[in-house]
Amino acid sequence: MKQTKILETIKQVCPDSVYLVGFARLEGLLPARWSQFPYGISLARKLDDAIINELSAGPTLEYFQLYHRINDELNQKTVKIATLLQEEGIDALAVPATVSDHELDEEYHRTLRYPLSHKMVATRAGLGWIGKTDLLVTPTFGPRVRLASILVSEAFTIPGKPFDESLCGDCSVCVKSCPAQAANGTVWTIHTDRNEFFDPFRCRDYCRKISFQRLGKEISLCGLCLYLCPKGRSTGKRS
């Protein structure tokens, strides 16, 4: 009964018209500080196609606003789900979609890696694979999603079938079109470290440059990969 209630509530909180939700087994994949959480929930929120379809020349003010609105929405939903789980006697920790600069430590600035990878949780939950420019690519929405996670102490549903390798195949649209030249075309597998196929520093530096030019803001925002990926191309309505 408890399991049914939890799953029904999550479905209500995250409608499948704009959300993908997956359950992941995470044993041995998290830092020691989170070792009490062998499972995780991945939330992938679809982005607005009408806004993403306008990113051919770089980020727009509408995309900047969407980015923050969806992050806020995800943060609210992860807290709501974590609270529900706690009320049902399951230890849970909501991990926000993104964190502010003042919350980032020296290790992050040195490596551009956060202790928890939402993309890792998503691939383990079976929501998608990692593309050639280090985006999560989902079968349903392509890379046009934002992610957040909830770490969980016990299983209340069957984990999804993980993606262990990329399904991008020979497609290299994002690699060839990347103005930062941040990707080398290597295909991701679970045995491939991010730095073997993608340079996050090149990406970040270009994003800050183009964001300042287009928006007057020195932030890490571009969106060209989202726009170009054929897996996500759509003329869909706003969501």
C-alpha cells in the first residue's frame, strides 16, 4: 500500500506529459557522505520547444528565464517528493537541479564536477544516455530537459534498466557545430570519463562569452546543443 501511494503521488507531482521519472540503483556510485542512500530517483523536466527552437544564434532572454523557472520547479518537486518519502518512513535527500556560485567549493572550480551527477543518476535510472557534448539524451525529449535527483534509503519500486552506452551512433552534429570545439566525437560508455570526450572548461568559457554578448550576463548558458540535436528537434507547443 505504501509503495502504491508513493508512486501515485510522484506521478501526480510529475505528470508524464512533461516529466520523465526513473528509479536507480546507486550502490558504490556516490561519495561517502551519501553512502546511506543506495537508491535514487531521477527527474527530467522537458524544456519548452518553442524557446529552444530560437537558440540557433545563442541564448535568449526567454531561455535564461526558462532555465531558472524550470530549476525552481524541479527544486520544489524534489523537496515535495523527499518530504513524502520521509513521511512514509524512508530516508530521502533532495538534491537541487543546480547550485549557486557561493555554494561551489575549490574542487568544483578545479574540475567542474559536482559531488552528485544528475546525469549519472538519470543514466542509471534508464532515462537516457550521455551525448557527445556531455548532455543527457532521452529517447522521449532528446536533450531538451533539466534534471534533479532525490537520494533514497530503500527500494519502493523496481529500478529502471540503465543505459551503459550512447545511442548517438555516427551522428556528430553537436560536435561539428560546437563553437567552443569542446567535444572530440568520442562515443560515451560507462567506462568513458567525461574528460576523454568533452572539455567542460572550453564549453564554460564560450558559454560565458556568448551569454555576455547576447544577454549582458557572464553566466554559463548557450543552448546550441539542445537546439541542434536531431533527437530533440520539434516544433512542439510551449510546455
